[in-house]
Amino acid sequence: MTRAELEQLSRDALIDLVLRQQAVIEELQALVNRLQRELAAAQARMAELEARLGRPPKTPDNSSVPPSKAFKRNRPQPDQPRKRGPKVGHVGVTRPRAEPDVTLELRVERCRRCGQSLDAAAQQPKEWRQVVDLPPIRPVVYEAIAYEATCPHCGEKQQAAFPPGFPAPQALGPSLRAAITYLYALQHLPYQRLQSILAGLFGLKVAVGSLVNAVHRIGAALAPQAEEIRQAVVQSAVVSSDETGARIDGQNWWHWVFRSEAAVYHVIARRRGAQVIEETLDGAQPEVWVSDQWRPQLKAPASQHQLCLAHELRRLKFAEDCGDTVFAPRMAQLLRRALQLARNRVAWSEAEVQRRKAEIEQELDGLLQLSPMHPEGERLQETYRRQRDKLLVFLERPEVPPTNNASERALRPAVVHRKVTGGFRSEVGARVYSVILSVTDTARQRGLDVLEILRVAAGSRLFPGATAVSPERSPP
């Protein structure tokens, strides 16, 4: 509108016009503000994408990528192929002579020159050779015959009771059940392959359902021991924990491990959250919890937390590979010094240990004030500022491990089992497997014979009260 047109308007009309214009201005200002926020977000996203384009690939050296997924380079072939076999000067080692079970005495019968008989000639041992072999292996079938008798006094018919170990007309013995469980749970043989091996090596035909029942029976027998192991773990002062994926009936579950110096407890759960830790601890509160930076692990109800420094060193290596040459390499060097101090503290006096520890603590505070050269370094630095109290607990308490490697090693057999077998068909099978792993891992940790543990769980290998009879006396 022109000035002349505005002068013709009344006071109320001018006020209405100004209010309408003010509303339009506010609407346009809101639009500008929204566009500015979207532009800032887009610029940040672009910067992030640009940073990612310059990031190196993640490898087992700078991340938690497993070594099995690392790229295997071809070994360089020399111009002159190297000689295979032992090097010059290598001293060969022969298997020592064992006590023989069968001995063949080979005597000279006749002189190869004149043909004279040497039966009466004195002969001395000159050379020996041994061959180790396996005899034909076949299962031993125990059959129990329960006889029936009629009392001559009252005429009551009665049958003898079967001894322990004969629960059904056809059953697997305890040693066989222990071997099946050992091969399935600890050597990762799927049931169908195990069925084929039993038939091929021993001529023993066993249905897959019988194999499953054999493993489940031992799992049920070991369940009370697994509960005792859980109690031993959660009542320990220092507990380390880790988790990995599991498959049950085509669904993604989680395999957890909780470890102390005295025991190892496995549990397979639907969730990966802190509720699994709470249910396992059942009100217990360890003094120190050792884990990676997975958030539910950091929520474990412990007085102190120790971060796995092996994980942190890999993360720092990735930040250094991205281009952070200020913070990441110095922080990694500091953590390695702390690990070396923990390994060698027995060789130094307590005063020297405390002096070195104070130097590490002071240097750590200085590193947290640096200006990293890359966003990855900035992110790690900010994380360490928040979790400053979780980095060096192991220097204060020698019984605390600085890494979670022991828990990771305890989970590796479960990963192999998942990859070989494809997972579990039911929750019951997964629970049985976790029980068996809890008992056998704890047995290994205590230096016990794992196979003997399974045999004891399966029951006695003998059948007291049974008398051997000839086939002729067996009933038709």
C-alpha cells in the first residue's frame, strides 16, 4: 500500500493491518529458524559422512571384529622356493618306547649263509619296533533278566527288581551318555554327525532322539551343581562378564558368561539388557565388575567397575588410524604402561609401585585436557572423562584383572558351537547346554577331569546285582 492509501485508513484499520503483518512476520521467522536448524543438521551430517569416508576399515587390530573375519593376504612367494622339512641341524625326536600289550618275538631260524638250523643257538635282542593301533571297538551290551517266581507258601507271583542303570527295555549306559555329551557339548558335534560317527566307528545305531535325551539327562543331573556355581560367582568380590549372540529356534538370543577366579557361570537369555545381570546376581553386589563399555554391563550393581583395556586399546588404535595423532596414541601408550606396571609390580617395592602409579594418574589427567585431531579421538576422550574412575581400578586392587579376555575366551566355544550346529531347536536345549558349560568350564578352571565329571553325572558305570549268564539261559 502507498502512503496516501494508508492515510485514508482509520485507526482501527491500521491496527488490524499491523497485527496481520506481525503475524506474517512471526510465521516467516519461525520458518527461517526451522530452515536454519535443518541446515545445521545437514551440515553436521555431511561432516560426519565426510569423516567416515576418510576412516580406515575396521579390523581385529582396531576394533572388536573377530580375527576370523580379517582379510588373509597371500604369503609372498620367493624367487627360489624354500626347502620344506626340518632345517639343517634339527635333531629328530622319536616317540618313546611304550610298555607293549602284545609282543612278537622274532628269532632267526636258519643261517642265511649255510642253511644250518639256529634253534639251539643263543640269541640276544638286537632291535625293536613298535606299532600303535586301535583294536576293533564294539559296544558292550549289558542285559538284565528279571525272573519271576511263585511263592510255594502263599502262591503269590513276584518278579525280581531291576538294578539301577536299567530304566527301560532299551537304554544307553552312563559311560556312553557321558561320551555323547562330551562330543556334543564340548567337541561341537551336531546330533546327526554324532549319530553317523557312532554308527561308523562302533557299529552303534542310536536315534537322534536318544542322543538328545542322553545329553538332557546329564544336564538335569548337573543342574544343582550349576546353581552352586552361580552362587559362587555372584558371591565373589570380583566378577567379569561378557555376552555374545545365540540362536534358538530361528530367533536371536544372547549367551552370557559370568566369571570369577573360582567358577564360570553360563546363561542363555532372550535379552541383552541389564535385567539378565540383575536376575543372575539375585540381590548380590560384587565389589568390582569387569566388562566392556556395553551399557547394561556398566549398570551392574557393583561398587566399582573396571573397563576392559584390551577393548580400549583397539578403539584408540582406530582413532589413531582415523588421523588423531595427539590424544589416541598417547592414551594408548599410557594404558600399556599401566598394564606393564600391573604385570611387574611383584618385582618392585611398594614405594616404587606407588610412585609409578601416581605418575600414570597425573599423566592421565593431563591427557584428558588435550585437543584431539579427529572426532573419533574427541569421542573417546569425552568417554574417558565420564568414566575416569573405571580405567585404573586394577592398579589399586591387584586381584582385579585389567581386561575381560578371560570372559571372552569362555564364550569362544559357544560361538564355535553356534556356527557348527546352527543353534538350538528349543529353549530347553539351550538351558541344558549352558548348564553343562558352567560345570565343565568350572571343572577345567579347577584342574578337574571334565570327562570324569560327566561320567559321575551319568551314574555308575557298573550294574550291581546283575549276574552274567550264557546266551542259552536267556529267555526267548
